[in-house]
Amino acid sequence: MNLIFKEVTKENWEECIDLKVSKGQEDFVAPNSYSLLEANYEEELYPLCIYDGQTMVGFLMYGKDEETDNLWMCRLMIDDKYQKRGYGKAAVVKLLDVVREKYGNIELYTSFEPENIVADKLYRSVGFKKTGEIMWEELVAKIDL
């Protein structure tokens, strides 16, 4: 696995919005097209395409939430064709390194639907801990970097 992040550009945005999660996961993550629109109109959101070498396998976005003033990983999705290969965990670990390098030792938050046991397991496996809070009808988790 040669995982790299690339910015969304005029060369890759269409491929990015064509990525889809598997059936049954559609309610757990916003479509990439919505995320790109959101990043265009909200400040301090950073959308990134996830590549394995030259192959786009997923998408993530992080940024500062205006309501909480905390840094959040607000999107993570791996295309259906590339799920169950370790890309999700590898992408989160890589993002933790990126955030640590850019911001130093801070808290990084994420949230997920209570029914999304895959996300719960993934986030716990890299060190996120549930805070007990619920925001946007999702469970909140954080990791200290």
C-alpha cells in the first residue's frame, strides 16, 4: 500500500464525486459532491482524495468547526471497490500524522452514527475515545495528539 493524499483539483474532482460507499452505508456519510460544496463555502475545511499510488480509493475531509472551534475529521469514505483492505485505518493514521505535523499536540474530534459499528471499531483501533457527547445526532469521539 502506497497511501497518499492529494488535494481535490479540476483534474480529479469528477473521479472524487464518482466514489461511492457500499450499500447500507449511504446513510452514514455525506456524498463527496456535498462535501466538496461544503468545503467551497465553509472556511477551514480541507478535502483530500485518498490514493493508493495512482488509484483514487477514497476521500476524507478535516477542518475547524465554527460551532466548537475544535479540529474535526468530518468525512471519511472508502469506495466500495476498495473496502475491507485496510485503507480506512491507514488513511486515519496518516491523517493523524498530518494533523500532528500541522497543528502540534491538539485534540482531534470525529463523529459517527450510533449504528455505524464499523466506524466505531475503526476509530477505537487508532486511539479515538467516545466523549459521551452527541452532536448532529452522532456520537462524538476524540483523540489527543
